[in-house]
Amino acid sequence: MWGMNTVFERPAVVSFNRPLSILRIGFSGTSANRRARCSLINAAQAAEHYEITRYGTLVTWAKRLGRDDCAAVLQKTLDEEKETDRKLTQLAESGINLKAAS
């Protein structure tokens, strides 16, 4: 995450495209491998929750400071983080956790 000074000195357009590589992991293999992969999903989701709280705060601060240009960029990133969390939840609820427990 950027420092506050950097955010409010940035131009209005910034791209935050990054692959969600955790979703590309195969879930076959041994029980130990499946459990390890579930742990990765859990860790990734914890990181997303952290990022969601931080970007939510930054969006609010940007709006309060009258920096709607920065707020829009940060909101886009916040929306991407929420979408990633949704995908991770979907993945975890798809039965992977149950398979790992067996």
C-alpha cells in the first residue's frame, strides 16, 4: 500500500492489474497437499481482508480531503480486492475444505 503522501500526489489514473494466482492452483493430490492449499487460500483471504480495510479507509480519507480523483482510483482497487475475496470464498466453499479434511 502506498504512503498517504504518495496517494494524494498521484495522478487520477493508476492500474492495479495483478493475477489471482492462488486460483490457478490445482487441488488434486494427497491430503497433505490439499490441506496446504487450503491454508494458502486462508492466508490469501486474510490478506484480502486486511487490504479491504485499508483501502476502505483510504477512500474515505480521500473523499474527506476533496480528492475525488484519488478516491476513484482507490475505490477501483477496493472493488478489486472485494472481488478477489469473493472468488476466494467461492473457492473455499466449493468443497475444497471438505476434501482437504478427508
